[in-house]
Amino acid sequence: MTGRLGDDRGSSDVAAMMFIVPLAFGAVMLFTFVGRQGAGAEGVVHAAHVAAVAASTERDAGSAQAAATRTAASTLSAAGTACAGGPSVSVAADAWASGGTVTVTVTCTVATGDLGAIDAPARTLTASASAVIDTYRGYET
Amino acid sequence: MTWLRRLRRLATRAVADERGAGYMAAFIVLFGTLTVGGVGLLVDSARIMAAERQTSSSAFEAARAGAQAVDAASTRAGGATLTADQAQSRAAAAAGTLVSGSGGQLAGVEVTGDKVVVTISRSVDPWFPVVGAATVTETGTARLAVGITEEGQ
């Protein structure tokens, strides 16, 4: 037993293993974090576009806001992007009239609760998209 | 207690032991490079994909705005058609509004019959030296469709 413990053979490998395993684990978590942010950013851009189209076919500001919020939330959940506290959607238009431009901004804080081991920060993704309001449609102002 | 002392001695030896340090250094350099490379690849390809999505969204919306330039006289006659030059100018104007601030450029508007095709390009500079600078070119197509509950009615 003493002979085994006093032996230097292989001790460097043990140190290396103690070092490599957490490092590899951390790298995998880092890749997961970065990949999820990237996929989330793309999902938010897409959701903003779909919400802008939905908002541009409504007849007034209130129903445009409702349609955009509903569409963005269902697009994000269909894409599998989990937003902590749900996505927040804001709708703005330069003019609520045909030919105006409606802009939808979607904000999503990507959930990182399961990546606590690398202390992943909660990042907020924002994307906005615009659509031209339908020309042949009546509007209430 | 002698057991604890032995463990401590083993730990001291593992730390003080310099055999294999070159191997370790090589490993750290390689591991670090691969990790940064992997993160760079993920981040930059995601940025390029998001730019593609955004550019195609702008192109599609500009085309949709153009495809609403319906010729009133033809509509009253029963078969709605596009006013080509009006569709062209509306799509171009909408594209100008939609790409402003994103760094995209309108590459072309094409009106053929009842179809409007808008092309927008945008270049993406990578943050990491893994993927090269990419120029994203996206087309959006919109077509005039006439109908009440379905097209052609």
C-alpha cells in the first residue's frame, strides 16, 4: 500500500484528469449557452417578423397590439425558445392608416436556469421588424 | 491520521511535480483554441442566420407593399392587375424604410405580371476569426391574389 501511494507513476495523469473533466464539462455548457443564445436570437427575429405581419392586417392599434403579442408568443413557443416571464411585445406605428409602417419589437430573456454551473448570465434578446400596413383596409384612429 | 498525511503528500507531489508540464501546456493551448473556435463558429453563424432572417423579412414585406399597387380600372373590369411602375416605386420606398438602420441595401425590385420580387443584400462582419465576412442576399416575393374566401372567387 505504501509502495503504491509513494509511487510517482501516473500521478500526473490523475492531476490532468481532475483538471480536464471539469474543463470539458464547462466547455460543453458554454457551447450550450452560446448555441441557445444564437437560436434564441434567430427565433426572436422571426417572431418579430410574424408579429409585424399580424399587426399590419388589424384594423386599429388595440387589436394590432393583441394580435402581435399572441402571434409572437405562439411563434416563440413553437420554435422552442423559452423566455423567462414570457416575451414582451411592443407595437408602434408611424401612422395607423393605409401605407403607414408598423414596427413590432420583441424582447425575450432566454432562460439559463439549468446552466448555473458556469454561472451563465441571463441575456435579453431584442429584435424588431416592420411591415407596411395594408392599403385596402379601413382603420379606426 | 497517517492516511490523511499520505493524501496530503500525494496532493503536494501532484502539484509540485513538473513532469508532463509541457504536455499540459500544449493541451491547454489546444483546448483553449478549440473552445474559442467553437464559440466563434456558433456565435457568428447565428449572427449570419439572424441577418438572413431579418433581410428576408424586409424583402418579403417590401414585396408585399409593392403587390398592393392594384390598378383600379382593371379591378372594376373584373380582373385586378398591378400597376407596374407604382408597384415598383412602392416596393422600393417600403424597402428603403424597412432596411434603414440595419445596414442592408436594396439590390433590386422586379415586377413581372402580378408578381413583385424584391432583393435585399447585407454584409455581416464576423466577431471571431473563424468564419469569413458574409454577404447575405435574400429575395422576397409577393403576388397579387384576388378572391373573397379563396383565390379566384
